[in-house]
Amino acid sequence: MLFRHGDVLIQKVKDLPEEKERLKHRTLAHGELTGHSHQIREKHATMWQSGELLFLEVEGQPATVVHQEHGPIELPPGYYRVWRQREYTPERIVVVRD
């Protein structure tokens, strides 16, 4: 199952990586140009980082991803990998930032 919220992609995964670090925020991505962010406000969601990869855990009940310019989306309980959309340019691959 794959969710898209603006330039953020959220994919349901079977489990979290064994080696990971708990993050103290629930922000999936910050917008560099607008200052807006994709985030979850419910406290039953936890963000994890494993190396350069970002993961999300939603426990017990659905959590809602919100952003100032996009409609909210609801994620059912489970584990998710989160990443920024990228685009190809002839010079390099760049992360899309709104």
C-alpha cells in the first residue's frame, strides 16, 4: 500500500528495521521554500530513522498526515517507510521540495 502526500511518499512495510533511532518529532518532511511541513499530530505515531531511511509507526488507531497546502490523509495502524519524491535532471537526481 502506497500513499502520496504532495512530494512525500509513504509505503506500508511489514516491520521496522532492527537498528533504528527514535526521533523526537513527527514531521515527515519540511518544505524549504514555503516553510510548511508534512506532519502527524497524534502522539500514538512515532518516527524512526535507520541510517538515511525514515520510518513511521502508527499504533492502535489511525493517524492523520497534515500539511498547510494538501488535504489530510489517514494512515491505518502499521509500519511505514517515508521518503521524499525525487526527479531526474540531466545533471543529477534531486529531491522534490515544495
